[in-house]
Amino acid sequence: MPTVEMAARSNAGLASELRLSVMRLRRRLSNERHPDNALSMGAMAVLGCLFRNGDNTVGDLAAHERIQPPSMTRIVNSLEEGGYVSRRAHETDRRQVVVALTEQGRTTLLADRDRRDAWLACRLEDLSTSERDLLRRAAPLLERLATSD
């Protein structure tokens, strides 16, 4: 039976190992969410997108999150009802709506991120200096994979 190291030597083997590891880490991080946060991961992703990129149209948010605009409209409606985002008419194209993060949305996002970052920082302490350095070099590569087409 091939070991993990042997399987990861081929691109297909590496893809399989990365997929499994990244999905497990994602689940662990999801479990570390702030206990007062009842928002879905999709809703949190929208808050994160608004935090990183500033105000956006519903269409731009949908493209960013790679979902259909009607699905994004449902998420934005829910977030607006909860007070996490606000909407306003686009300055130059009145057919479009611009979505903005509210203070409640920002506070919710940052509390959730802080909790998950603290959990991960504790796990990183268990690694050696060279292992943490390797992850520092890998992080931009993982981001590049995650955002590529």
C-alpha cells in the first residue's frame, strides 16, 4: 500500500492529499466559530468579502463567491434583515444595488475571525519553527490555488 509521501509525488496524488487536508482543516475551523454567531458559512463569506473589498453590488458579490446572483440576493436579504449589511442605490446605475457592511456585520465578522485565528495560532505553536516557515511559504500558494479559475 502506498504511503502518503509516495501518493503525493504525482500531481493527482498531491491533489488528493491537499483536498483531504484542506477540507479537514476547513471543518475544524468551522467548528471553532464564535458561539454567538448563528450565520451560515456562506453569509460569513459575504461579510468577509465586503470587509476585504469594500462595498459591492450583488452581482459582484455573487461573482466573487462563485454563486448565482439569485442565491446571493437571498443571502444579502437575510444579512440585511439581521442588520449585518445595508443597501443603497448605485451612484451611476440606479438599476443596481450596492451592499455595505454595517458595524454589526463588522463586529460579528471580526469576533468570529478572532476566535478561529486564536484556535489556529494555538495549533501552530505545536509545530516546529521549520514547519511554521514551510506553512508561511505555502499560504500564498494555497491562496493562489483557491482564487484561480
